[in-house]
Amino acid sequence: MEEKTKPYDDSNWREEYSGYTSSRYELDLLENGPKSLAQSWMMGAMHNKWKKMKGYKDPEPPDCQSSLKESLQIFDDYSDPYGGH
């Protein structure tokens, strides 16, 4: 699997974010890491908040939309003209 590179360095985001919060809960999570799924969600939310504070944006996902007409045309192009499978 190909590793994707980020346009920013977030290797020390926890240390940077700890300077912006006084919440004991958040500081404990940043120092000790998550111990449950809910804490993992909280870490993700804090990471997203850190990215927003720094002005970093994730790239837009590609447009994967297609119309039914296009899909049916592709299906017809690859269908067996003799009705076989």
C-alpha cells in the first residue's frame, strides 16, 4: 500500500495543542493517549481542532459521481450480445 504524504507536519501536534487547553481531561489524553473508543474520537476531534487553528485543510475528495445513463451505457458496452454470463 502506498503511503500518502501530508502537506504539513503534525508529528508534534499533541505538544502544540497542550498549550491551547487547560482541560485536565484533554491534557491527560494528550499525555497518555486514548484508552477507549470514545477517547479515540475525542483525540480525533482535538487533532481536527488543532488543524483548524493552524489553518491546515484536508484535500477535497475526488468526485466519484456518475449518472445512471452513464452506468447503463458502460454495462451495455461490456454485456455479451448473445445473452451469456
